[in-house]
Amino acid sequence: MKKKILVTGGAGYIGSHTTVELQNAGYEVVIIDNLSNSNINVLDGIEKITGIRPVFSQTDCNDSKAVEKVITDNPDIIGVIHFAASKAVGESVQKPLSYYRNNLVSLINLLELMPQHSIKGLVFSSSCTVYGQPDILPVTENAPVKPATSPYGNTKQINEEIIRDTIYAGAPFKSILLRYFNPIGAHPSAEIGELPIGVPQNLVPFLTQTAAGIRPELSVFGDDYDTPDGSCIRDYIHVVDLAKAHVIAIDRMLGDKSKDNLEIFNLGTGNGVSVLELINTFEKATGVKAPHKIAGRREGDIEKVWANPKHANEVLGWKAQETLENALRSAWKWQQKLAK
């Protein structure tokens, strides 16, 4: 019998790609998503790629009774991957209470339900934002967690602490915290990709919409940072590489390969790329121009951060494979598909 995994936020960007990789690896997937920042049509794309339509429930993770009903209806769920969260840095500065309520309560509900239903493991979708502006680059998992520069980043830190305290208190399950750097791109089939509601909050969908003529120009937030070209530096990772790491993490927990009940891994390429370099790489990879202008710095942004992925490479047994060019080409292919 196939092992069944609950994926919260599974209709979202990273959740949908992870669902594909889980199904390709032989897992059965149950998705819960309130569709606040995703589209039900994503299920069609998942089915086209894998030949399997995952079980889906339109459920808000903040509603504990509704989540419990999904788990009760699927009593053989043995692992959870928790993506469901509000995730825009800028918006979180404007709407902090909404972010704290949504991102903290949803996790607490899951942690309370897991022992009651003998669920063995939790993979948590965390972020490199927990490092703030690191003192040493590239950043390792041993770098200190710094005061968050946004409510979004703070919810990731607090959620990590909640999981750590729960494990320390003797919870009968394991957890792996995956600290993402910057996911970009789309599935090579162009059946699923990043699908922002309204104005994109992330760089690459705004970039592809600008290249497609949907947006007049892209704003580069700041050109006076202490970086070679003055724009912020990030570690951009292909979403399919990121998705595959979740399958490896689930395998690790359920196969009792994890050394501790709580493990942390950075998921990045190890390469720092500036915003202006990314735009230039996109234009070269696709042959399409992306009009852009320099704007003022954006509150909550970190100057530069990129990963030291050695721990994930050696201990988790995962490594980013895709190039930046391939990731950007896949994002453009997805944008062209959306235009049809």
C-alpha cells in the first residue's frame, strides 16, 4: 500500500511541485488548501504530469476541526509537509496580525493533531529569512538566527521555535526544517508554475509578466547596497530541485534515517546572484527584454544572502541540479502558457 502524505498548501507554488515529486516517488498525496493564494486548476496540471489526481480538500489550516476531519477521513496519513502560510515580505509589514494569525495557528493545529492520529513526521517549509543579514557568507545552518526584518520572517522563526519546543517536550514524531533560499522557475512541462494572485510579490513572476507586456516595467528595489552592482543578492533555486528535497526529507524521516528527532537543512545552490544579474541572465536565456527601473530600497529586504548547502548535500543526500538559465527559461515557458 502506498504511503500517504498530507500536503498543506499543496495547490500553491512549491506545494504543487512537491506533490508531483511525491506522486512520482510512489506516495499518495492528500492536499488541503484554502485557495487564498492558489487556484484549483493546479490539480489538472498535477494530473497531466503524473497521471494521478491527488485527493483535495478546500480547508483552512486555521480551522482545527476541519483539518482533523480530513485526517480522520484519511486515517493512513503518516507524514505532513506544511507549506500553508502567507508569504509576502512586503505585505507582512503592512498586515502583521494577519500573518501572525495565519502562520502560527495553522502550525499549532497540526502539531496538536499529529500525535492524536499517529502521524510520524513533519517537514516544515522554513526560510533563509531566519538568518537576517548573516555575518558570514555563505550561510550555514549553524549561523545565528537574527531578529527578523519582517513579520513574515518572524513567523518562520517563531514556528521553528514552536516545533523545537514541541519535539523537546517529547512529541512522538520527527521533524525536518527546510530553510529555502529563493525558489524560482516552473515544471519543465509548463503544466504548473508560480501563479500569483494579483500583482506578483516575488521577483521572477513580476519579471516574466513584464517581459510579456503585462506590466510596464520591473522595479529594482535599491542600487546602493554593498554589492558589486548595488542590487540585492540572493540564492535562486529551481522549484523542482526544491520539491525533490521534500521527498528525500520524507523518506529520511519515515525510514528512520534521521540522526535526531529535529534536523535543519539549508536548501540553496551556493551561488549568490544579484537582481540585476538575474534580469540580464533572463534576457540572455530567453532573448526577451525585461524593461526595468531602479527604485528606492524596500522595507524588510536583506542586502545579500546565499547558502552553504554542504550539510544538505552530504547529510540529506540532496543537491541542486538545475542551472539558473534553465530555471528562468522554465519560468518564461510557464508565462507563455498562461498567456494562451
